[in-house]
Amino acid sequence: MDKQHIWNAREEFLTIEQWGHKIEKCLMDPDGSEIIYNVNEDDTREFDAIFIGGGAAGRFGSAYLRAMGGRQLIVDSWPFLGGSCPHNACVPHHLFSECAAELMLARTFSGQFWFPNMDGVITPMKELVDLFREGRVGPHAVMNFQSKEQLDLEYILNTRARIIDPNTVTAAGRKFKTRNIILAMGSKPNIPDIPGVDLHGVFDYETFVEDLDFEPGDTAVVIGGGKTAVEYGTFFNATGRRTIFVVRTELLKLINDGETRGYLIDRMKEQGIEILTGSQVTEIKSDGNGKVSGVTIKSSDGEITLDTDFVFLGTGEVPNAAEAVEKLDVKTGKKGEIIVNSQLQTSVDGVYAIGDLTGAPFEMFKARKGGMYAARHVMGEEINYDPKDWPDFMHTHYEVSWFGLCEEEAREQYENVTIIKMPPENDNGLDVALPASDRTMLYAMKVPRMSGFQKLIIDSNTRKVLGAHHVGYGAKDGFQFLYVLAKQGLTIDQLGEMDELFLNPTHFIQLSRLRAGLKELQDL
Ligand SMILES: Cc1cc2nc3c(=O)[nH]c(=O)nc-3n(C[C@H](O)[C@H](O)[C@H](O)COP(=O)(O)OP(=O)(O)OC[C@H]3O[C@@H](n4cnc5c(N)ncnc54)[C@H](O)[C@@H]3O)c2cc1C
Ligand SMILES: NC(=O)c1ccc[n+]([C@@H]2O[C@H](COP(=O)([O-])OP(=O)(O)OC[C@H]3O[C@@H](n4cnc5c(N)ncnc54)[C@H](OP(=O)(O)O)[C@@H]3O)[C@@H](O)[C@H]2O)c1
């Protein structure tokens, strides 16, 4: 139902704390709350762009356009800017992934040193979900405050935008004319067509955060084998629950380096995770009162039934393109994504699309950069944005970061390849106390195979870095920058020239220095 009451935010200054209270009130009573209206009625200029959706893509695009001197308006149906990332996607995922890492440490050293005995202990999940729900308003408040008071953005929140035509949008009962529309409506969870998927006890990343209203029992069934499934599934496992992954093809296909993927899957299994590949959940069973009581799983080996009250769907995302298709007839691709060219333009003149709405990769860098590039184009700059390769990361119980070629690809494409890795290949396998660094020291000393894995791939002829892969903690930040250097032609010799902050999570600098003196490079 459309809200009637409009609060003119333009005329008031709210502190971040006051914004927090305002947003909380709106979230508690979505239908009864007021529309947040922050439009400069004194400005008679036409809008250069109206952004439908103020998530990562819409907010960053708006900020860039405004910084370039343009006039923008964001309309978002939530009472805050920033979108799904801080509300139900990246930020809760990072909370749960951090808990998974902490809990693996506590369970590995259960009853030793200062760690309590964790035998048979199932850690509550709902408490953490509640903690997140309470804490997430802080970042929302910062974004509303920053966008209004510091970035000088115009926005209408807590109400839907309706598209009339490529130059007209309505919101809060008003009609707005604009030179361009920038669609930034994001995506939603893909819900597979499985009997019983609507039962109470089936969750996806959104409903897990919004609707979890009971403490799940001792078994979790996870459907899917990508980032979302693994990030949430490793957390469920770390809480002490039996965790079964049902994967229709293979787990972690996205990790292209075979050895890295093998290390990750071995560690997941070692934590007790059960992985059923080539398998499908064919039915989610009801207890007769609308709640999940089990699942039926089919694979080439036959059919099994498992008892559980908790099923998690990590089965991908679908772009929120329906309204734009209906009202503007924009062209979409096979997976429902809005098709754009490298200027972020859709098939309709004056209409752009950015972020998750344009399909995979569904990642923050793409949403924010897409917004920035679309803004530049609207403001008359030449642009060319086509995300083809990027540094990537995810979590298991570990943080996993990678970029460039994997070993198999490098050997196919290059005549001579040098591999530098840790732990080194030797008869001890993984049972050496390296790699060791922040947050893996206890593992290195006591359970060395758990202390991580890392690999640097070099073209022996040109001595250039082709790819890097890291399992551990703390490398992700460095990989953002290392990737840029690698694209610029970073060599093993330049790595050896750098100054390490020892103990450094990747060890790449000093390991390169050990080999850089060689004219003919060798593995390490
Ligand atoms: C579980 C999970 C974890 C993730 N973790 C990471 C991570 O760690 N790192 C990373 O880089 N990426 C991560 N991602 C991906 C990341 O969250 C998305 O790529 C990013 O949030 C997309 O931003 P967006 O602006 O395109 O969409 P959104 O942030 O979803 O914004 C869309 C906005 O449009 C609004 N909207 C929709 N329709 C209308 C309408 N008609 N009128 C008004 N407003 C409307 C919505 O309210 C919403 O605010 C994760 C995704 C998931 C699912
Ligand atoms: N940066 C991060 O940390 C982060 C975290 C979470 C999500 N994300 C992004 O968000 C996007 C979505 O992630 P995701 O892991 O949900 O999606 P995904 O990468 O598309 O993986 C979906 C998984 O579900 C399976 N699947 C899809 N439909 C199914 C069905 N009908 N029945 C059974 N299984 C099905 C897929 O199997 P197949 O492999 O056989 O297709 C795959 O294993 C990705 O682009 C991801 O990069 C990023």
C-alpha cells in the first residue's frame, strides 16, 4: 500500500543517531511510516538522471553525478540508502563468516589454552541474527546522513518509484521529469521450484536475516554450491550443526585453481561438512503443521531422506527487471538481466541500467563502478565499462582471495610457468608450520595443515605475475592492489624489491626475493 504522509527532510537537520531512530521506526511499521522527502523544490533545473534504487549502484552513481555538477534524484522503497549489501547481503555474510572463523578456532582448540569445552555444544544462530538486525541500522543512518549533509544528494525514500516513460517517474504522489533514468533496482534470491519450498523453516539470505524466528535444530541442509551457499553453510557447520550440502553439479566451481579448491573442500570435510554432489532436493517435507520436517534428496545412487527443520537456499539471484520490462520494454538476457552496452545504456534511449540488475557478477565493485560510469556518461564523458576480469574473494571458514590465471590455465597458455607456494611441495605434505601469520599462528603451531594455502603463478619467460591464490586471513585487502600491479606487468623482481610487513599473510614478497636472483626461474 502506498504511504500517504510525507516528511520533508529538506527542512530539518538530523544527526546520525536521529537518522537511526527514524529508520528504525520506518522498518518497524513499513505501511504506517512516512515517506522521507529530500528534494530541493527551489532548484528549477531538470534532473540529469533519476536513479530508481539507492543501493550501492544508485547511491554511488548519484554521488558521482552530483560531484560533477549534475542534478540527480534517488527513489528507494527502503527508508535508507545503501541497499541490500548492508541490510541483508554482504554485511550479515561477513558477520556470519567471522563467526565461522572464530568458532572453528574455538572448536579446534576446545578445552585447550583459554578455550571453553565445545564438545556437543550447538551455538545459537538466532541470537546472532537478532544482533545483526539491531546493529544494521547504524550504517543505514550514516548513509542517509552522509548523502544529505555531505554529498548534497536529493532523495525520496520509503516509497516505490513508478516508471511512466523514459523521461518521467512518479514517487510520493508527484511526477518528476528527467533527461535520463538510471535503473538500479538490484536482484532478489532465486527460489527453486521444489515442492515444499514455501514451508516455515526454508530460508534464503534475505529471509534468514528478516524472518528467522526459532532456533534451528541440529541439522542444516544447504542447497547450492556457490558463494552464498558456502558462506552460510560453513557458518551453520561452525555452530556445531550437522551440515549437508546438496549440489546439483559441483561444489565451489568458481574456485578455478584445482589445488586451492581441493584444499578448501578437504578442510570443509574435515570440519564435518557432508557434500552430496550431482544431487537434487526433490521435496521438502512438512510436519503437517506447515513446518519443515525433512528433505528427500535424489542422486545417481538413489534417493535418501534426511530429518531437519532447517533448509537454506543458496541458489543464486534474479535481477528485479519486471517493472522496467513492462513499462519500458527494455531488452533482457537469458537470466532475466537487463542488457547494457559498455556505456551502461539499455535498449531504450535515455535509460541506463547498473548493478545487480545487469546480471552476474553480482558484486559491490561492479555496482558502485557501474553507477560512477553511468553518471559520467550522462554528464557527457566518453566511457567504456565492461567488467571482464576482477580480483575475487569469498569465505569458507577461511577467507579466500584470488585473481588472474589458475595453475592449469597458466600451463595451457604459457610455455614455462613458475609456481611459488606455501606450504612447499615436500614429503610432509601440509604438515609444516607454514604459512603462518596473523590469525593462523595457533593452527601453524598445533594443527599445521589448517594454517592456509597460497600460490603465486609466474610466467618464467617474462617473469610477470599471472595469478595469485590465497586461503587464510587478511590477504583480501592486499589482493585489491596487487591485482592492479599485476595488470600493469608486475614481475617477480619487483615483488622482491618491496618491503614486507612480516609476518605478512601472503609471504609473496619474501618468497619472490628468494627466487628473483635466478636467471632461470624455479618453483619454490
Ligand atoms: C548473501 C550475499 C552476500 C554478498 N556479499 C558480498 C560481498 O561480501 N562483497 C561484494 O562485493 N558483494 C557481495 N554481494 C553482492 C552485493 O550485495 C550486490 O552486488 C550489491 O548489493 C548490488 O547493489 P545494487 O545497487 O545493484 O542493488 P541493491 O543494493 O539491492 O539496491 C537495489 C535497491 O533498489 C530498490 N528498489 C527496487 N525496486 C524499486 C522501486 N521500484 N522503487 C524504488 N526502489 C526500488 C531497493 O529497495 C534497493 O535498495 C553479496 C550478495 C549476497 C546475496
Ligand atoms: N563476494 C562475496 O562474498 C559474495 C557472497 C555471496 C554472493 N555473492 C554474489 O552473489 C551472486 C549469487 O551467489 P550465489 O552463490 O547465490 O549464486 P551462484 O554463484 O549462481 O550459485 C548458485 C548455486 O546454486 C545452484 N542452483 C541454482 N539453481 C538451482 C536449482 N534450481 N536447484 C538446485 N541448485 C541450483 C547452482 O548450481 P550450478 O552450479 O549447477 O548452476 C550453484 O551451485 C554471485 O554472483 C556471487 O558472486 C558474492
